Amino acid sequence: MLFIGVFMSALDTAVIGPAIPALREAFGVDNRQVGLVMTVFILCSLCSTALMASLSDRYGRRPIYLFSVGCFAVGSLLIALSPRFWMIVASRAVQGLGAGGITPTASAVVGDSFPPAERGRALGLIGATYGMAFVLGPPLAGLLMVALSWRWIFLVNLPIAAVVLILGRRLLPVLRPAGAPPALDLGGIAATFLLLTCFVLGITRIADGLWRVPLWPGFLAAAMVLAPVLIGVEKRAAQPMIPLSLFANHRLATAYVLAVGGGFGMGSIIFLTSIATVGFGVTSQHAGFVLLPLVISSMLGSAGSGRLLNRVGARGLLLAGFALLGAGYGASGITAYGLPFFLGASVPVGLGLGVVVGGALRSIAIDEAPARLRATAQGLINIFNAIGTLSAAAAISAIADFRGGGAAGFSTAYVVVAIVMLMMVAVTLRLPRDTPLAASDTLAEDHR
């Protein structure tokens, strides 16, 4: 049931790409306007992640998970019924609000309900669920648009959400902290929302065009100013939405840096199809098919890393994952050896992504965070992953445009991506050598 909810959320991310041209044609909007469909969803899901995760720690997993799924379903319905484009954008905000709470709450339930020996496999299945959604999403979207209309891309979420709500109400445990929770951290909520808003707007403006849009430095500067403001607010909060104590834990703080790197690796997938079109002459209609080896490898990497987590440990898996990403992305930018070489290079990229965004980082967050902050710790993994993903899109597009936008530009960009991945290998070496089950002492302390 948890995996169905995560699948629904991931599926919507995968199907929105094919729906963009249909939305542009249906409502007569340009590329910048239709881009709001993505930007608003990303912004609202990012901002809601920290809030929903914190509420889950305060009031229990079941009500927040069910609310998140229900909110996502309402947003999907409103999108399908929208007669105006501005209603599409507003409905995507509702959908994003729900999406932000689904994965961190589901991951926290895994930490609450599964014994340490089985968590790795369960968390790996969450990563594999994402891979399955990205395999099935584009062809499903194309089939629905051909047979019915673009509105059915969003209506398909409703029966899935109904199943999750029914099963969740029956099966999710009713657990909530004892005693009345402190007042909501309104200052932290406001500061987090403003900081993430400025960051998302700044990064997306870079991606739209580094030299054409002059507003991005101001947004990013505002985000940098708001960061110490958020820290000051959270230091004074009775129960902060983003507890600074989590960053005092060396292993957790390192995991959050690696989550940014993992997100950077995930975001770098976006422009691989551009290499296929400008470097090998693949048509835009068929460019998505060149990612099939990558996506299948990612599913295998996620499932396999979950099974190996208890044997190898998070540190060993992350070292292998980032090394594979560095090698794969470095080779992907080489166009001299033809399309078969490119397809072969995408396999280590997929395996590396499956390992890095699978269960390893989430297992660190579960093992190191106190049980009362488990969902918050998972939510921060999501937030830092998203920051890395957005940064990758901005960096690659900026580097490629600066170098002329052709195959040479993308080759240079992916050399930079490979270097970033190898830097993450060095960061991973800062993790102590241990086994995942060593965290059982921490778990026992939480339940005393």
C-alpha cells in the first residue's frame, strides 16, 4: 500500500512531460507559461515536504499519509476538470502539496514498522517503484492521449488514490506521540517557504536562460540571506520544523550532502536525450527510447541495493553508486564512438542511480535520527535531493548554452557532471565504516 502511493506520486512526475505539448496546444500558451506547470508543482511539493514530515512526527503517520494522498487526488481531479490554464496551475499547486508528504511519510513508516534486517529491502523497493513509474509513465501517457485525452493522464490517479486510502485506513498503524504537541513552528514554516521559493525561482530562471533573464542572481542572493534567518528562527522554536540537531550528527549531515549529489545525478538524466538528438541524429519522437537501458538498470540497481544493504552497508553501496555515476556520465558525453557506446554508458548511470537514490541514504536517516524525528529526517533527504536535481538542470543547460548548445556543449557539461559525482565519492569516504545494524542501539534508546 505504501509503494502504491509512492508509485502514484512518481507516475505523475513521469507523465507530465508528454502532456506538456498537449497543454500548450489546448490552452494556447507559450513555453514559458506552460513551464509554470512544472515550476509550481516542484515549489509546492518542496515546501510541503518539510511541513508534512514535521506534522507526521507530531500527529502520527497515518493521518498525514492519508491526507497527502487525498490532497494529491483532489489536485489531480481539479486539473482534469480545469477549463482555464490558470486553474491548471493552481491545481498543480494542490497536487504538489500532497505529493510532498507521500514519500517521506512512507519511508518513516518503513522505519517504524520493519525490523532493521528488512528495512534495506523495503527502502530499495521504494527506489525501484520510482524506476517502474518512469518506465511505464511515458508510454501510458501517450496511450491515454491517443485513445482519450490529456485529462485522463490525471484522472488515472483517482482509482489508485482510492485504493491507497482504503488500504491505508485499514492497515496503517495508529501511532502518535504521547502528550499534546507544542505549537506549530509558524516562523520556521514561513522562513522555509520563502527560502525554498527564492531558491526554486532562481534556479529555474538560470535553466530558462543564463544570459537572458537577469532576475536569477537576486533570487539566489535572497535565498542565501534567508538561510541564516531560518537557522536563527529554528534555534528559538520549541519544536522546530527543521531541527538543527539533525545536522549536528556527522553521519546524517554527510548523508544530506550526498542527497544533494544524488539529486544532481538524477537531474542530469534530463539532457541525455539531447545528446542522442544532437550527437547521433535520433529524432525527438524516439529520443525517450534511448533511456530504456538506463531506466531498467535503475530498477535493478534499486532492488539489488536493497538486498545488499545489510551485507555491504550504506557506505560501500554509496561508494559504488557514485563511482558508477561518474564513469557512466563521463562516458555518456563522448559522441565519437556512436550510439551503441552511448547506450552502453547509460547502463552504469542507471545502476548508480538505483543505488544512490534507493535505500542507502534513507537507511542512514532512519538509523541516525531519533524515532520522534524520523519523518523529518526523511523529508530532508527529499528536499536536498530536489535541490540537487534543480541545480543539475540549471548547470547543464547553462554550460551547454555557453559552449554553443550542440554536442560539444553537452559533452563539456557531462564532464562536469562526472567530476561532481567523483567529488561525492570523496564525500562518501567521510562516512564511518560500520554496518546498518549498528544503529539498533540508537533505536533501542528511542523506545526507552
